[in-house]
Amino acid sequence: MGTAQPVKTRHFVEIMDSTLRDGEQTSGVSFLPHEKLVIARMLLKELNVDRIEVASARVSEGERDAVKMICRYAEMQKMLHRVEVLGFVDGKLSVDWIRDCGCRTINLLAKGSLKHCVDQLHKSTDEHLADILRVLDYAETQGMDVNLYLEDWSSGMKDSPEYVFQMLDVLVPTRIHRFLLPDTLGIMNPLQCVEYFRKIVKKYPHRHFDFHAHNDYDLAVSNSLAAVLCGAKGLHVTVNGLGERCGNAPLASVQAILKDHFGAYTHIDESKLNAVSRLVESYSGISVAPNQPIVGENVFTQVAGVHADGDNKNNLYCNSLVPERFGRKREYALGKNSGKANIAKNLEELGLELTPEQTRRVTKRITELGDRKELVTQDDLPYIVSDVLKHDAPEDKIRLVSYIVTTSYGLKPFASIKVRMGESEYEADSTGDGQYDAFVRALRKIYKEKLGRTFPTLENYAVTIPPGGRTDALVQTVITWRNGDKVLRTRGLDVDQTEAAIKATFKMLNLIDE
């Protein structure tokens, strides 16, 4: 058998992110102007996408403010040429709106299928072309660059290809920079994408064509790769796959597939993909699925013990999607399927050393918890070890001796607490905005006034029913803390939300006191 020949030249693919325009068409998503600016800055400066589409013209005054802010920032950073706004074939209106916002690139939305042209615009092909040419001429007088969308292009290629080529025959000789070819209804499969792109690129080999995928059949990523294989020079994506209906091609997946399966290169900084995903998740309110490739919470978590064992033996269960590549790390789940290898991996990371017999006993306890569908994490492991091996593990240095929390109508909640630290006991009381807030304020008093120590900052607080639970089941409180430059997350489980939060708090205090 012959050996594979090395690739001599790598194929460059331009990436245009449309999170702030098409992504905002996700049901229920509306970014504030300052949120758009923060996302735009991260996309341009940290993630380093080639272009961003930030809005649709003439939508609202809030949208105008957002575009102005983004363009002002981009101009200061000498990145204005990378900012684009969707405009319409409406004479001078969209061009003037975009120009007045400080943007210099319009993505002009024309019709890419005869059905859209006739049934929506009620115009002939020649009439629509005449309208487009007038906008192009005016945009040129205003110093604007123009890219052209052929909306519903995939349907056009399927049902009225003669219309598509009639449009392109007229428009290709103009000064349009890029032709943006969307699968607007998400109807294509990769074979059709190959067929249509080959026809387009063969007839107009020297023009720049982008592909804009929608995910109605869960084929947006596959179609994007097919388009690149057949000559597309650019791809449109959104962070977390946001977009109308089923969304657009997700940025992280497209980037990984281009690099690993096609050998293409982009300007994307992969180590920032997880950070931008979290940012957009927060601002959009749309949670990322735990199994979403690259950015999902669980995608770098090994559950089966045999996988952890294989990772110990020359990384047998690893592939090219190394978590460190995306600014993440591999984790090993603790549950009924984890086995000794998973637990050993977690113990090793925590710096805990157990004998084989001790490991067996801890494994048994974690399996029992998994059977009860309780969520076990690495943060819980030291306490499980302590519980199972009481004769080997010291007691917690910091313990809650007693407390009372009260709430009443018209008065702030009140907490009075007594805490043992080593051989000493300390008491304090405080009011707060809630029962747990009052409790933490009392703890802060002890740390500040009696110990002269800094109490960690609470960064996030989430309350859920444990997986598999019912409405009358236990409550799980997950708290994220910052202690100097270290971030840690602890969990508490109880029938009472405040009690669960208190357990999580004392887990944290004992962790930082080790």
C-alpha cells in the first residue's frame, strides 16, 4: 500500500459570524446594545473571526445605537472593514441607515429563487435586477462595499436554476465583493450542496462565494463542509448555533471539522471558543446542551470506567478534540458507571492517595450514590472519602455548631450562628436580603472581625432538583466561589434550600483551609 502524501498547501476558509444578526432571530433572544458591543469585541479581538454581521438595517433605534457603538469601536481598532450590516433592496433607505451608523459594508438581501421574487416582491426578474443595480450604484457613490445575499438560493437552484444564473450573469460583472449563498429554509443535504456549488463555481470561478447554512435537518455543519470542498471561500456561522427555527451552523463545530477533517485553516483562536460560548449563553438566555460538541458541559467528561482506564494506558479513548485545545480540560465523571479508574483519576487530580482497599470502598459508596441518582462531583470526593474512611480522615477543621435563621413580614431576614474552628468557637449575627444572605453576612463578620481573614467572594448560585429527582425530592445548591485567583465550585444536598447552601458553604471553607 502507498503512503498518504502530505498536504502541500492548506486551504484558507474565511469565517463570518452572524450571531448578532441571524443569531438574534432565535425566538426569545434580544441583545441590548452594550451586550452586542461586548460580544462583537470578543468575536473580533479575541476569537479573531474574519467578519461579523451585527444587525439588520432600519429595525429599531436600539439597533442603530448598537451598530454605532460597534462601528466606533471597530474603527478605533482599525477593524471597521470586518463589520457588516444586512440591508434591503429599498432604494437609498438601507444604504443611508448603515452609512449613518458608521458602517461601510452592506450585505444586500436580494431574492435567490423565482418563487420569492414573484410571490413576495410581485416583480419580474428584470425588474428585481434593475432595483438591485440602482442600490449598487447608490452604495458606490456613498463609498460603501457591497456583498449580496441571494435569499432562498438553495430552493432557487432546486426549482428555478435558470433564474439564479440569470441573476448572477448580470451581477457577477459588477463591483459586488462577495456573493452570499444561503440555504434559507435548511432544506439541502450535502450531496445537493456539492452539486449546486460545483455548478456555481465552475461558471464563475474567479468570484468569492460564501455559504450560509440553516440547521432544520441537522445538516448545517455537513453542508458547510460540502460547500468548502466544492469551492466556497467563506462560511457563515453563529455562536452556539443560534438562529431562526433550528438555528445556523455552530461556530465551534465548523471550526473543528474544517481543521481536523479538511485540513483547512482559519484565523480562529480555538482556545477562546468556550469563553465566547459562555458569554453568548449568558446574554442570550439560551442554554447550551450538555452534549453540544466542543462547548457542551459534558463533551470532555468520561463516564465509563473503562474509558478512564484506557486513558491511563496511552490515551486509548482520546481523539483530536483534545480539551486543552479549546481552553478546557478532561474530566472523569463519578457515578455508578465510573469504576476505580475514574475515581483514581479524580483522586490524583485532588492529590489524594488511597490504598487499593480504600479505593474499593470509596468506589462502592459512589456507586450507591449513583444508583440513587445523586450527582457526585470531584468537589464532593474528599467528603465521600472522609465519610467512608472516618478512621483515616480528620474531622472538618471548620464546623457549624448551631444556627438560627428567621424571616418575617416587613423585616429583613436574620441569622445568628456559632462556628467551631479548631478548638475555638465564634458567634455572630446579621441581617440580609434573604436567609442565606443573612447567614453569609454573619460568617463574613467572624472572618473579618474575629479572624482578620478575607472571606471568599460568591460568584454564582444555582438551585436545582438533582437529576432524576421529583418536585418533593432533595434540593441541590451549587455555589461558585472566588478565593484570590482560584475559582472553586461546591455543592450541598438537602431537603431545605438554605440548609443545602450552608452545606456547600462549609465544604468551601474546609477546602480553602486545607
